[in-house]
Amino acid sequence: MLLLQGLSVDMRSLILLITLSCLLPWEAQQHQPGSAAHSCFCKVAGYLDDCTCDVETIDEFNNKMLFPKLQKLLETDYFRYYKVNLKKPCPFWKDNSHCGIRDCAVQPCPTDAVPAGIKSPGFKYTETANMGNGELECEKEQRLGAVDESLSEAAQEAFFQWNQHDDSTDDNFCEHDDEESPDAEYVDLLINPERYTGYKGADAWKVWNSIYEENCFKPKAVKRPLNPLVAARGENDETMFYNWLEGLCVEKRAFYRLISGLHASINIHLSARYLMQDTWMNKIWGHNITEFQIRFDAAHTQNEGPRRLKNLYFIYLIELRAISKVLPFFERQSYLLYTGNKTQDLQTKKLLLDILRDTRDFPLHFDENSLFAGDKKQADRLKDEFRHHFRNISRIMDCVGCFKCRLWGKLQTQGLGTALKILFSEKQIQSMPETGPSYGFHLKRQEIVALLNAFGRISTSIKELENFKRLLENV
Ligand SMILES: *[C@@H]1O[C@H](CO)[C@@H](O)[C@H](O)[C@H]1NC(C)=O
Ligand SMILES: *[C@@H]1O[C@H](CO)[C@@H](O)[C@H](O)[C@H]1NC(C)=O
Ligand SMILES: *[C@@H]1O[C@H](CO)[C@@H](O)[C@H](O)[C@H]1NC(C)=O
């Protein structure tokens, strides 16, 4: 509660708003029988609590205008290749008492069960859930979770030039993270879409739990609601949890909502690109309505679901805000989205600027001033805290047993981290000279790619909600 001191009145009212929004409406409402769509969506309509923005405006803006442009942007060479180190060992669970050894000792899959085609060198499957479903399940999980590392020769050659270009323009003052490691490699995001991988159950929950715990400093007695690892769940848990959440200062609550929104987004993708049919001949991916309902329907989730969906809109607004604010950085004449192909680079930049200007013109932005730009000392400390938490979450991602999930988890964490970095750096961005170096603020290629791709994911989720809504109406 130390952090509460010195907050502005604005900030206090924001705290109140978020607090109220978290707590009041849901418990008061009874689940009403009616169409299936009703029970997921009726509570996610109208005004969002902590901004002057309503869900319908976001839907309209995103689905009609932004989403198609973003898709086009993310297919360009600049944005499709993401450099990432997927080979870092999990720093927490082997020699850590974070969970009981017995629970962690998941059975590795027999390697000869894995089709030769995906036994790509360098990938060792050390932690894969084998939830007693037998080797078949396990093998399937590996197959779906593998990352396709293939890159065209032309692409590989180009990367050498990219690196040279980036090295010469980077003011590398900040984190020397994954990117510098010799294990960091480019991955083609287009051939590794985020979708259902079979990675769920205890293993996946362990990761998400760590992430939620990480944000919290919370007392042991307070359990997050709906954690399937907690077998005997009392009715009181939910109330306790939200009481606890209420007691937190605004930044930590915002942090929680961001993580929850990210979690919701990932689950929407897994439900929207579910493996509906799996034979050697072909795979069919599609919307699995049941899976969606299990995760988001109010009745299935003790009212958690609609709250999760609201958090999805919250993270959308935060990332949207960040993207609109970073416009001056890319507007500088000298700034290149370098791939070496001049024509293409110019086209990509034009498209990016087009998107950024659209986001700037969005009428009902989240007002983050109260949240991120208190007095300088306060803001600096917050910035540090957030950075610290994000770094840790990114390390937790190294514990994700499924490589494709790890890839998208890392990308989205970095994207969200970058968004916050932008929001914290507003002044530096505004005072940026139109040409020459960008003193005080810089984004690396990896951050830019992560930022736009992460936002692309959230944008896709909003769009997918529309699809699910339509599908559920016909159930
Ligand atoms: C980072 O997260 C891990 C796993 O949840 C936790 O055990 C550890 O205490 C955290 N470290 C810091 C420095 O917060
Ligand atoms: C859809 O998801 C549900 C719940 O996870 C699962 O039981 C069902 O088999 C899935 N449907 C198909 C067609 O795979
Ligand atoms: C450069 O990009 C343009 C536009 O995408 C494409 O038509 C052209 O073939 C590319 N040139 C080279 C040398 O790859």
C-alpha cells in the first residue's frame, strides 16, 4: 500500500473505478437461461468500466478497419520473422521447490513415437505433459507443439544483412536478453500459427499459476478462482480472491487484468483454431464451440468468463494506446523497416504508418495518464517494477513445455512489455527529433516485431469473438 501514497486524485478515482468494476456487477447478476450466446456475451457489452469506451465501438473499429490491415502487415518479411531463443532451460522448476518434485516429474515421450519430420535438431522434449492419456496423446502433443524451423535460403542470407543493419543503428543500452544469445534464431511466424496444440492440463496450469502468482505477492490463503489444480474448491474462494484484488494498488490490479486478458486471448485462439479432425491425410482446424464455452461461459466458469473477456478488451485498449503513441518514432524520415529490399521496405513502412495513424484517430482512447505518468520518481519506480515482473514472466515462459506455445508466449509477453515501455516513455517520444538518432527512446527490431504481432493476436481475438457470437446464436 506504500505505492498509494502520493497518487493523484485522478489515480485514486481510477482505483475506485477498477475496484468497482471488478466486484459489483457480476455477483449481483443471476445466470439467465436463454440462448447460448447470451450467457457468454451479455455481460460483455456496453461501457467498459475504466474508460469512456464501449465494447461496440471497439468491435466496429477493430473488425472493420484495423484487423484486415494488420493481417496484411504481419505477412510482410519484416514482421513475419521473429528472433527468439527457445532453448533456454527453465530456471525455476528442476531444482526449485516451486512445485512438488512428484508433480513436476512428467514423463518424457518416447522419442521413436515422434515422426522423423519433426525431430528437428536442437529440440529436446524434456517436459511434456503426459496426463495418463497414454503415449498416443503424448505423441500428438509433441507433433502439434513443435516449431517448424525451416527458412528459405534467401531468408537466411537476408538475416545477415538485417543483423548488420540493426547493429549499426541500435543504441544498445538496455537489456541484453535472448536476442544476443547464439541460440536465438529466426522463426517464421506464418508457418507456426498459434493454435490448439494439446498442451493443457496440469502442466499448462503450472505455468499460468506461476505467472499469476508473480504479479501478486499474494497471501497463500487466497487462491485464484477456477484453478483446476486446487481440487477442493470452496465457494468462498472467488469472493476472497476479488476482495484481495480490491486491496491491491491500481498498478498491480492493472497488471493482473493485462495478464488475464492475455490469457483469455490465447484461449480464444486455441478454441478458434482447434484441431477438429486429425488424420495423416489432412488436418482440419476450426471453431470448437464447446471448448469456448468451457472457458468463457458464465455458467461454466462461475461467472469468471465474462470478466476474462472484459480483460481482453482492457489489454486491447492498452496496446492500442501504446501503438498510437509510438507514431513519432516511426514517422521519422530516416527510420527504415530494413529487409534490404527497398521497394518492399517502403511499402511496409507506408502500411505501418497507415495503421498507426488509424490507431491515433481512434476516438475513445484509454486515458493512461493517471496510470503511467505520475510524478517522475513514482513513474520511474513503477517502470522498474513492471520491467522486473515482465522479465520474470518471460523467464517463466522458458518453462512452457510445448515449443509453439513457448514461442507465442514469449512473443506476446515481449509485445506487452514493449507496449508498457512506450506508455512509460511518452515524453521522450514526443520530444524526438524528426531526423537523426532517437535520443532516450529506442525500439529494437525484435521489440517492434513482437509489439505488432502481439497486438495482431489481441486484434484477432476481438474479431474471433464476433465469429463465436455468431456461431453461438445458432447453437
Ligand atoms: C520469478 O518467478 C518465479 C516463478 O514463479 C518465482 O519463484 C520467483 O520468486 C520470481 N522471482 C522474482 C525475482 O520475483
Ligand atoms: C471440442 O472441445 C471439447 C472440449 O474440450 C472436446 O471434448 C471435443 O472433443 C472437441 N470437439 C472436437 C470436434 O474435437
Ligand atoms: C522486392 O519487393 C518487391 C515488392 O514486394 C518485389 O516485387 C520484388 O520482387 C522484390 N525484389 C527482390 C530483389 O527481391
